[in-house]
Amino acid sequence: MATETRTTQGAPPPGGVSFSLSDPTFRAVVYQILVVGAVVLVGWFLISNTLDNLARRSIATGFDFLEREASFGIGESLIDYSPKDSYGRAFLVGVLNTLKVSIIGIILATIIGTIVGVARLSSNWLIAKLASSYVEIIRNLPPLLQLFFWYALVSETLPPVRQALNPLPGVFLSQRGLWVPVPDTNPVWGYMGIALLVAIAAAWGVSRWAKARQARTGQPFPAGWTGLGLIVGLPLLTWIAGGAPLAMDVPRLAGFNFVGGAAISPEFFAILTGLTLYTAAFIAEVVRSGITAVNWGQTEAARALGLPSGPTLRLVILPQALRVIVPPLTSQYLNLTKNSSLALAIGYPDLVSIANTTLNQTGQAIEGVTMIMGTYLVISLSISLFMNWYNKRIALVER
């Protein structure tokens, strides 16, 4: 008896590929090609239209302007800068100032947020209510308003430079900021920095070795005290070997401002304090939710073993809570970094402020905005990659 072979409508023939729109796979490929083509077409239209308009108005394009003299000063810089330097160097100053605020702010916000988040779960009624009040008040105030508050607190309440407060020898506090003594220039400080990095690496290595040793033999090793000794002792020995220099560069009043020493400007204080406290309020809620996500049985088991509250939180609860805390914590780090652009409102020379001055002088608006977007994109992706790596590192490994 002859058998009749029937092919389902729309299905690809055996051993071949169907090019009919009734085939879901082929249809999906066609739709994706059309979407990509539409995006490319729209992008081409926007770029060509922009270039035509720029050429019609005789506006130069490109990044050659970065090599021209900037001709404007910058109040704060981590590297040497003068108005005779190029726009490219001025832009680098802005990037470094943004990174300074972001890195210090992330560290401080993490510390404050963790403390407040743990305090919200405290059995002490007063501590828990104070922490809760801080979170609810700070989170519901616009960050820009908080920056204005902290800036006004310094610039309006502190005395002028000639009547500056002198709480400690060599320390001055005025409307121009906080001036403190710093060690005088000496090569030994650079060597101490290298010694500190070596000590941190050695402390990390000792910690890993101690954990492996304890897992293998069950015998603990004082890795914490050993690491602390390395971090303090190695730079100290380097300082002694370098002649133990004690010379200090002390601030002194010269004209209408102080010279010498190191200064914390009102603008830097305002942007750092405002962003740190604002972000810490959100981090506190992240920490609180992460701790409450850990099963209460873990705490009971730790207490049954005789662990006090402190070690229970540090050794049992927080390591498990980190797996819940890290993903939303990444978002808060990104928010703090991007919110640093609010520094423009109080005069801190960050990336956006310097780029805005540059594009106003050169007319290279498209290039300036592109550089701002690209820089924030690189910084944000770097933070995300690091936090994703750390999240993967602490994740539970299933058998």
C-alpha cells in the first residue's frame, strides 16, 4: 500500500529551510532585518542632516579644538593646570574631579548607609527611630535642594577669611573652606604610598592563606591583626628609613586668602556631603531589606551556638545578605555617579561644568555633549562590570 506524505502548512520541508513568511523562524529573521535597517536609516538621516546644517552655518566639526588653548581657570584640580593649557587637559581635570567626588562619595555612602540600615533594625527604640527618621526625611528631599542647603551652610554661616576660625594650630575654617597643614614635599611620601599598596596586597594574601589554612586544619590565624600590622608597619618603616621627615606645609593668610597647606572648598564639601547623605539613605534601605531577607532561623542558630550579636551579624547575617544587597546597591552607586553632574549648580568644576564652559567658548556643542555622554557611559559601565563580578564571586555555587 502506498503511503501518502503530507506536509503541514508553514512548516519547513525535511532537511531544508522554509523561506515562507508563514514560517515563524524565517518571519522573525525578516522582522529583525527590517528593524535594524530602519534604525540604520534613521541614524543616517539624523547624522547627514546634522552635518548639512553645520556646514550651512559654517560651524566647524571634529575634536581638533581639544588641542587649542583653553584660556579659562579652574578652581580645583588634581593635576597641574593653568589657563594656557589645552581644552583637552581642562576636560581631563573635570573627569578627575568627577571621579574624586564619585569614589569618595561611594565609600562614605556605603559606610553610612550600612550603619543606618543596621540601626533601623536595632532593638533600641531611640536608635531605630532616629535611623528611620533620617531615611524618610533625606530620601524625600530633592538632592539639588540638599546641595543648596549644605553650600549655604558654609558660605553664609562661617566668617570671612580674615576672621577665620582657628580650632587647631594650622587649621582654619572660613567661607572659603577648610585649610589644613599637609606634609611638605618629600620623595619619601611617594615611597610610603608604594609601601602601603604592597602592604594591602600582602594583607589580602595573608587573609586568603588564613582562610585556606583554617578550612584545612581548623586552626584560626589572626589575619586581621596581621594585616593591620602590615598596613601600618610597612609604611612606618619606610618613613623611618627615609629620615622620618616632619616638615609641614602650614596654611597662612596672604592677602584675601590662605596659601599653603591643603583646602577643602565649600563647593566640594557641599557636593560630597549632599550626595553622600542622600545616597546613604537609599543604601540604608537596601541593607535593611537584605538583612530581613535572611531567614530568622540563621540568627537563632547562631545564638544557639553562643555567638554574640556582633559576630552573628558580621559572620552569619551580612555574608548571606550581601547576595540580596549587591544588585540594588549597584544602582545606587550609578545614581551617585550620575548625580554628581548637579555640581554645576553650586560651582564645583566637575565634568559637566568644564565641558559646558568649553562648548560655550568653542561652539562645539555636539562634540562636547558626546564627550560628556561617553565619559559617563564608560564610568557607569566600569562600575557595573566590577559590581557584577563581585556579585558573581559571592553567589552561592549550586552542586
